[in-house]
Amino acid sequence: MFQDALIDAQTRVQVALDQVMRPHEGVIADAMRYTCTGGKRLRAFLVMEGAHLHGVSPQVADQAAAAIEMIHANSLVHDDLPCMDDDDLRRGMPTVHVQWDEATAVLTGDALQTLTFEVLSELEAPAQVRVALISSMAKAAGAAGMVLGQAMDIAAETAETPLTLDEITRMQAGKTGALIEWSGQAGAILAEADPTPLRHYAQAIGLAFQIADDILDIEGDAAKAGKRLQKDADAGKATFVSLLGMVGAKARAGELIVQACDALSPYGDSANNLKAAARFVIDRDT
Ligand code: GRG
């Protein structure tokens, strides 16, 4: 069942994260562990489930899952900095620059990023598989992926006109979608199988995830979410809700979930957990 599989993924990725960070000591290592605590672990779950579908060993999948959760945590720490979103609360805890200071937050993100690539380079997998995962991670996180999406989002704050639906879709494909896409495909890449069905699935849930985030920003409960809400509305920024309306945004998210589940048809019932995860992406309250 999906809920059991998600809890299992949360437990397994925490063990893997503890293991990869164990040799590290000092304040940055403390902040890395702090940053990698909590969260839904959706990206780890996607890696593990995709790996399971392709018969990849859980040990290898868990390392790849730890890698994506570390670069995701890197993005959250940097996103929360005063020069970006300037947030005090993340996953229900003070953000790293509040708990420590800005220099620590920058360095913690940097250290998580390099450890991400170190872990991928040391996976028990053929060299060409490791290179494929490293290269796709670099592209997903970098100047044509998450960094680009974040830069577009920041530029939109001072732009004269709000983003159009097309622009916001491209911005989110980078900012949120690229790492989700990497997570979805990683299991197939590890098995040297065709990643196309999982890529299509992950692209659809990535966009649905962001639409759900925009809905939660308005309808969510800040205490449950563990972070500040109503930010985009307060800043007068265009969101999927402002552009499609609440009813339209919910309908679009629902369509994307159908599309995501359709993409999984080559896997039949073995992909039931991934189908349930697609629903979870839009039904979640955090
Ligand atoms: C790491 C190379 C690199 C660059 C960072 C700061 C930045 C560039 C990007 C910001 C990206 C960002 C924070 C996007 C928001 C994505 C998002 C909706 C995060 C929340 O994800 P959840 O809900 O969080 O899965 P949990 O806490 O459950 O893990």
C-alpha cells in the first residue's frame, strides 16, 4: 500500500543519509544533518519505487535516493536565505541561517551539493550508469534546470507584467519539475532500461505538484505545512491559481494525475504505488 511504501522510503532514506554523512564532523556537518531531517521524502520514494519496478537492488536505490534528497535540501536552504525567499521556518523548524547564520547556510548547501555527486559517483553500478546519473543530476539542478527556474521566479518579482501561464509553466518545470523528473527516471537509468514512461509520469506529477503548492499557499494550514504560506498572493505574483482560478487549477491538477497514471500503463499493476503517489501529490496538506 502506498502509505506503507512512503513510510518505508522515509525510513530507508534516513538510514542512507545518516550513513553518507557519518564521516563528517563540525558545524557544517551538524547543519547538513539538520537540513536533511524531515520532509515528505517524495523524491526518495520515486527513486526507490522506480528502482523496484526495474529490479534494482534496494541498497543502490537508497544511495541514489539519499543523493536527490541532499540536493533538494541544498535548494531549500539556499531558497530560504534572506537574498532569496527570506524564510524563517522550514519543515516546522527554524531555517539554517536563523538557527546558525548565513555563511553556515551557504556552506551547508554547498557541502550537500558536492556530497550528492560524491554519492552518485560511488554507487555500486557500472561506470556508464553512474555517469548518466551524475550528468542528468547536474543538468536538472543547474543553469538549464532548477537554477534557471529559481532565477526566473526571482526576476518575476520585479517584472512589470506578471508571468503568463506558458512562462510560469516553464519556470516551474525548472524550479520544481527538474528534480522530480530526475527522481522519477533514476530507477530506469540504474537498470539501463528505457526511462520514457517514467519520465512522462514524473513530468506530469512535477507540474501537478507545483499547482498543488499554489493551492496550498492559499488554502493550506501553515502549522501543518511547517512553513510560511500566502506568500505569492501577498507578493502579488502570478501563480497557477491566479491564472486559472481555484476551480481551474484543481481541474488541471486532476487532469495531470490522469495523464501521469496513463504514462505508467506499460508497468500494469506493479506501478500501483506510483499511481497512488500521483494522487498524494495533489491531495497532500504539507
Ligand atoms: C541546489 C544547484 C542548486 C541550486 C539551488 C535556491 C535554488 C537554487 C532553487 C530553489 C528551488 C526551490 C526551493 C523550489 C521549490 C520546490 C518545492 C516546492 C519544495 C518543497 O518540496 P517538498 O514539498 O518539501 O517536497 P519537503 O519538505 O517535503 O521535502
